[in-house]
Amino acid sequence: MPILEVDGQMMAQTTAICNYLAREFGLYGKTSMESFQIDQVVCLVNDFIAATVKIMHEKDEAKKAELTKTYKEQECPKYLGFLENLLKKNETGYFVGSEATLADIFVYDVLWALHARDSCVLDNFSLLKEHKDKIGSLPQIKAYKKKDNNKDKEEKDDDNDDDDDDDDDDDEAFISHKNTNTTVVLVA
């Protein structure tokens, strides 16, 4: 469960944390309408994720196979189609406004995960494929992915190493915003 600590205040719930950080770091739109549009995309992505989680938690193998088939043939194309249309409607290469927002990061995360499992999943969704590449090439995203990959490698090395005297600083990400006195600690 993700937990965010800001100035001693503990916060929980992924979407609430993301919304808070997006507001703090200027990723929540410039107007109330843009904020609404961002929320709309985030909710759509959460619905998309819920369809995936439903499969993962199904214990009956026959039902799981049926859910997987429906997901691949109907659910996944439906949600990707909705997202592609929203991206097309904005005409900027971003979901809302003319720069990256929380909506773009939420969509990038799910597209990255889908693409990691099936490299052909975006073949019929050229705008989403371009969007994934565009957001993935942002310096902050590239740095995060690099750190995340290094952390995975370190965890594999730690599994093979009995020496446990490493400190756990990698489990926390410290973020300071230059325009506020806010310092946040994100605990994974």
C-alpha cells in the first residue's frame, strides 16, 4: 500500500496521493475544467486497471481463462479506444492541455505495463503508442525508470547475498518542490 508522508502527515490511497502531488507540482491542469478532464482520464485508467485486477484475483482457472479471453478481445480494446479518442480530441499529443499532466503519467504507466506483457498491444492505437514513447522520453520518467531498473537488479543481487547491512534508503523517495516549503517522503 502506498503511503505518503508530508511534513509529518501520513496519507494513503494511490489516486488521492497522486492528485495531491499533481497539485503540488503543477501537473493538475491550469483551470478547473482541465482538472476535471484529468480526473476523468484517471478514473478511466482506474476502471481499466480494475478489469485487469479482476482477472488476477480469480481463483477458478476456467473462469480466469474466460475473463482473460474477454479482456483481450473486448475490455482492452475498448479502454484503449476510449483513451485513443481522448488523445485525438485534444490534438496536442497530451490528454489535457498542451503539456504533460497527471493524466499523461497515469496513462503512460498502464501503457508501459501492457506493452511489457504484450509488445503488440498498441499496434492498432498509433496515438497511444506515440504518447507512451513521448512520456517515456521525459527526463524525469527516464530517470525514474533507470532507478527502478537498478533497484530491481539490487533486489536480485540481495536475494543472492547474505550480507544484510545495506541501509534501506532506496525504499523512500524524497521530493522537494522549489516553489513551496513542501517536502514529501514517498514510502514504497
